Amino acid sequence: MKFNYLRNFALGAVALCSLASCEKEDDSNSDPFNFGDSKIVVIGHKVPDTDAVTSAMAYAIFLRSLGYDCEARVAGALNKETMFALDTFGIKAPELLTSADNLNVVIVDHSEYAQSVNGMRNANILRVVDNHLLGSMTDAASYDTTRSAGSTCTIIYYDFKEMDVTITKETAQLLLLGILSDTGGLKPTKSNSKDSVVVNDLVSVAGITDLAAFYTRMSEFADSYDGMTDAEILASDIKDYERAGYKYSVANVDVDRDDYLEDMRNRMLAVMPDYMKKNNLDFMLCKIDADTLDCSNLLYMGENAEKFADAAFLNMGIEDVTSEKKDGYIYMTPHVSRKVIIVPRLNDVLDANAKE
Ligand SMILES: [Mn+2]
């Protein structure tokens, strides 16, 4: 059960250790990061998850506190979990941004142009704040990245601390939501002690009395595909990548009952070809996680997809993770993270088989 991990969060009260953040100017003039006077838009990735939304909002608050003219926007419609979470605290969601053309932007929670709103290649990227493997955004003016952080909100918490900016109740709520969502309620496979320390520090500021109960409720919304078509389920938590000349996507789908796995595999396999065609992909993966069984089923489709998946995910040699080839998919246990396991290992295989 997801919320069980939360029981340990209070025990993670290790010393506050500053996450390494890089390339920050530390002069105390009126322009602490030298971002200038122009309006700044903070934005996360397309198909936004809770962390993409709340980290943008929290970072916008952070920059406004430092005197910048700044606003958060979202790159797509909010999912059910995010809507529930913001509703709970009475927080208004940011407005949609459809093009980043010629804007001054701070990017949160991604570093892949393929995951950004249109026009991002023509934007002035002041900073990337992210906890993922660095993607194609190698030309930003500065980076504030810590791959070991469980969520972008964790990084931002330490930014507030470092710059001595007060964390208000609403900021605490936003940061907590991003961390809880991205770490699956502080699951050990998706978080570390730094995330726990932050949650421990923020929970009372955020005014949450029963964190486990709150996260359970939140995850019910995350797992709910009520009223969605199979194509919408496939696209509900999908990320696009460009690497070594390949265009690919990795979808993430959760099922809350083990006996739904086979059905969900078949349903996703039926809608994957259309997604590939519409998005002009070379190949795609779809990872279906079953919480109760604690496993991932990895589907693959497209040219060489099986070959790449076999090379990346069989015989991985990772302690405590086993993988096995099944009929048409790879079975892994415990469930694996797209960010930590899937994308880095796949990119290594693609680099070794580069198109150009
Ligand atoms: Mn995200």
C-alpha cells in the first residue's frame, strides 16, 4: 500500500542537507540571478503531472519573492489528481500556455524539447530546474538540477532555504503535493531521505493533519481512469523523447488490481499504433505498473523496439530488480521508475545504435 511508506517519513529527520544546485549567482543586488526585468514564465512539461504544475507555481512564487515579474503557466490540461489536490487547498490552477515563442522562460520538471510547449526552441530559457536526466535542453542559460531529488519540488524547497525566502502555507502545500505525487507517497524506490526531510518540515506549515489519509485520497484520483477512453489512458502520463536520431515515447499506466494487468496490456497494445502514427514516432514503450503486485509490465512497439527493450531491460544486473521476457512484454519486479531506470538505460542502448 502506497501510504505505508509515509509512516516512516517522520523518522527521516536527518540533518537538513542542501541539495547541490549549480550556477547560481549570489550577489545581493536587485537582480539575484541576473534574469533581468522582463516578464518570466515558469512552465513544466506537456501532459502535466502534479509536480509539473505545482513546481512551476512554487518557483514563480520564489522568483516573485526575489523581485521578478513572473507567472506560472501549464503546458496542458490538468489530470484528476492535480485538480483534486489544488481544489482541496482552494488553489487556482495556472492558465494554459500554448506557445513559448520569444518568451523568457524558466523550465521546471523536464529538460526535453519534445516534452515542452510549441515554440520552446525560440524561447529564451533562463534556467532549467529539474530532477530528470538532462535531455535535449543543453542550451539553457543556467541549470538548477539534482537528479537524486524525488521531485522538482524538493529542489525548489532547498532554493527557498538557500535564498532565505519564507515558505508560506500555500507554498508548503504546493511543494508537498509535487513531492507526494512524484514519489508515490515517499516510496523508497522513488525518493530518498532528502524528500522525507522536506515533507517532514512542510506538513504542519501546509496545515495537513493526517498526511497518510490525504495521500491515499490523492492516489485514488491518480489511479482513476473513470470516463476515459483507452487512447486517453495511454496519453494520460506519457513523455516524448528525441535521442540519437530516434523519436520515441514512454507511457506510464497504473492498474490498482493485479487481475486488470492482462486486460490493460491488450487495451494499450490496441491504441499504441495510432499514438505512434499521430506523433510520428520510431517506436514507443508503455509501462503498466500494478501497485499490489509491485511489478511493471513493459510493452514495446515499433521498429527495433523489441531489440532495444531486450538490450536495455533484460539481464540488467541491478540489485533487487528482476526482469523476465514474457509473451510480448518484459516483466519487471519490483515496479521500476521511468525516470530512474527506463529512460537512462534505453538512451544508452540508443546511443550505441545511433541513427546518424
Ligand atoms: Mn513531471
